[in-house]
Amino acid sequence: MHAQSIKNSQTLSIRSKLSQAYQAHAYRFAVISRFFAAIVGGYTFTAVFTALLSIILPLKKSDAVLLSISLTILVYSCVFIWVFAVKSLPKIWITILLTTSGCALILSLLKGWL
């Protein structure tokens, strides 16, 4: 009976250690995924949004480009902060992918690429 309880306690100890290791790796993956979403996803969204904004603004072409490039810093910073403010990781990726795709579609329709 005593040997059985020692075996059970060792099994529980191993399971708890595995659970803690899994949780640590899951947390690290979530943080790395957020950084990747903020850096790469934010950059891609900002680039497409800036190109779209420079076409949509009702200014001279040079003024529209300068203004949209100036707003790039603000947009990228907001996306970076937003990625770490939202709790749901899938929501972050879906939102970035959908908004970037939507802006790219509108941009391609306005430029006559489609």
C-alpha cells in the first residue's frame, strides 16, 4: 500500500512539472506571437494603409504622400499598443489579416490592378 502511494505521488509530481512546463511554453509562445503580430503584422498593415491613404486624401499628390507618411508613425504605434492590449490572440491575428486584406483590396481596386 505504501509503495502504491509513493508511485502515485511521483506520478502527480511528474504531471505537475509537465503542466508547469507546458504553461511556461504556452506563455512564451503567446508573447512571441504577439511580438510577431505587432512587428510584422503592424508593419504590413501600416504599409498598405499608408499607400491607400496617400491615394484617398483629397490633396495634391506630394502633400498626400507626405501627410500619409507622417501619419505612419502614429498608425504603427497604435497597432503595436493595440496588439498588447487585446486579450485574445486569435482576435489579433484575424483583425490584422482582415484589415490588411481589406485595405489591399480597396487599394488594388482604386489603382485598377483588379
